Amino acid sequence: MDEYMLNTDLALEKVLREEKIQNIDGTKMTTDENESRVITDIVIETEEAANIIGKPVGRYITLEIRDDEYSQSTDAVSDDLCKELLKLIKTPLPTTVLVAGLGNRHIPPDSLGARCADKINVTRVVCKCAGLESKVNVAAIAPGVLGVTGIETAEILQGICDKISPDLIIAVDSLCARDIHRIGNTVQMTDTGINPGGGLGNNRNVINSAVLGHRVICVGVPMVVYARTICHNVMEQLIRKQNINASESAVQSVMDEIDDDFVNSLVVTPKDIDSLVENISSCIAKGINKAFETENFV
């Protein structure tokens, strides 16, 4: 299948696409759900399973928002995000943390990371100057993008890590999904790393523990869907509704006939993306602040 056409950064979508997670050796999946949200915890334990699913070995925790009232409550969402984030952080809490908000703040669907970094309660040095005490020294940075700074994001973070030597880096970035309904309401947390700009198909140097030499946890939310993916999904739904017995290869054959470089480059995002990004970035930042017990710091 054409990976580009059905591109997704979500491990959950790759697993569901396979529809055989229980039959893949070297994987575990648990689900916790209620009327408001679904939390799926996927662990890929072996390279063989990673090759089948198409995601690196590691843990992927996904929070899917079901209810509008729940999604508008930053307290409720941030409480769940905090709880799941702590599963990846593990105890004891790190001494120094760097929160890196990736992406371009001037492009709404790519501004998630920068907006989140703006809302992080930083305590490194600041608390000492103000005569306050904090369990965790939290620093935050929005390094921008290569096209603006002329420097790879990974290079900027490496330089910062050499200076402050954080025990943990939390990278926040926009992602890409297969399902348009996941935009702004599905949060993936993972310990496997991230490709900055992946949400807009502009992959840069990977950011992970091996590259930076420090633990990395990545938090991402889908903000775009490729136009070809939408076309593909509509065709699948039409086939099911018409009770037509057509294979995946038949759908792919039709998609190949409308293959076009311009169509391939199109990404789709909702018209209210600005408010969606603002809301979910507040939830993520609040969840991070709660995890490090800095939510009451101003």
C-alpha cells in the first residue's frame, strides 16, 4: 500500500489498520474507556513486531476524546494526560526537565508545540530568584523551524542539553492522522522519539534518546490529514455502503488513476484549527505542569 497516501503518525491507527494486534507476537495492548474518553496503551516489544506495525519499539499511550464537554474541560483532560504521562516518566521524578515546543508558531496547525511551551510553568533558576521551592527544575523552549532559524531543531536541542543536562526532554509537536475526526482531539505520548515537522510532511532530523543522549518523551496531536487519505477513506465507505465486494488492491488501483503531484502535496485542516490548537495546547501544558507539581507556580 502507498505509505504516503495513508500517512499517519499515530501508532494506534497503524495497529487498527493491521486489525491483528492480538496476533502479533511481541506486542501488548490495553484499553481504558468511559463515555468521555478512551485511553489505549500499546507496547511494541520486539523489532519483528515493530516492522509489522511500522513504528519503533517502545510504548505508545493514546488519549482519544469522545465528549465535547470533556474536551472543553482543561482540568479533566489535563488530569488524564498527567496520569498517563507519569506512566512514561516513571518515579522518581527527574531533577531537571526541558520541555521543547516544536514546530512553526506562525502556521496554526504547526503551532501546537510553541503554544504549549508558552504555557509551561518554568521553575529552573526562576524559582531560586523568587525564593520559591520546586521539586523539578523545568525549562521550556520553542526552537522554531529550520526555515526560520537556519538551524536544525535537533542541533538546537543538542546545544541546550550540553548546557543544562536535563534528565528528561518532553517534545511536543503536531502530527498527521488518517482520520480527519482525530484532529485536535487525539493525544499520543511515546518514548520512541519524533520527526519535527512530520505533521506537515516536512520531516527533519529525528529527535530521540539516542540522538540527544537524554531520555525523550514525545507528546503529539494530529492537526492535519492528507487529502489523498480522505479520498481513500471516502471510497472505502462508499464500497461498504454499496455492499460492493472490492479488495484493498481495487481501491488502490482507482487511487493510482488519479495520482497527481499537486493532490499528493495537499494537506487538510479544519477552519477552526486555531481554536483547536489553543485548547489542546492548554490541556497538554496543564497536564505537564501537574505532572511536575508546578501547576500553582505563576
